[in-house]
Amino acid sequence: MTNIDRCGREKNFGIDRMSSLPHDVRTHILSFLTTREAVQTCILSKRWINTWTSVSDLKFNIKEFGLPEIIDDEMAVKFVTKFELLVKSVLEKRETSCVNIFQLWLDSGAFWPCTQVVPDCICDAMKLHGAS
């Protein structure tokens, strides 16, 4: 759909210019987002469905998942377990084996009942990077 502005220039509405970019460019753009934001782009169009799986910069922030200010031990266990499952799921579904950046942002004021979460996630990421 096109329209002409008052200067006589053609305006384009409804054109998806982002999806027409090469896969490598879309992947590079997603590398600036957190991993959760990158995964959410899969709903944009068919060309974006698996783009996030090629991003080599993985950034996870537990605050993106609505961590409440005050939580009891039981809620903390559920929250951390859910976060760990998300990180592991993303690592498993990736198409590329290269991980350039792996970041986990955790709320330092929260009680972390599952102390093995961070080492496990880092270990899984290192396997993808080829380190051991």
C-alpha cells in the first residue's frame, strides 16, 4: 500500500523491510537484545521464527520474569527452577554451536535456594562454546 506525502514523495505502509534483511544481519540485530527479547521475535513473521537460534550472544536477566521484591523460600525455589529451565531450553534449541557471550543477571538481593543453577547453566554454555 502506498501513499504520496505533501512533498510528492511516495510513502510505503505495510512493507516489512526487516524480514527482507539477510539472516546474518537479523541475527546481528538480535545480538543487542536480551535472549528473552530475541526469542520473542519469533512471532514477527515466518522468516523470524528461528532467527533467535543463531544468536551467539546469550543474555539472561531473571528480572525480566517478574521477580517479586519479597519472596518466600518456596516461591524462590519455583522461580529459580523456572529460570533454569528457560536457560537450558534456549541452549538446547540453538542451531549454532558458537557462543560468544554468555551472561546471567541474577538479583543479588534474592535468596538463591538452588545454588547449582548458575554452575549448571555456565557448564551447558561452555559445552556449546567447545570448552570443557
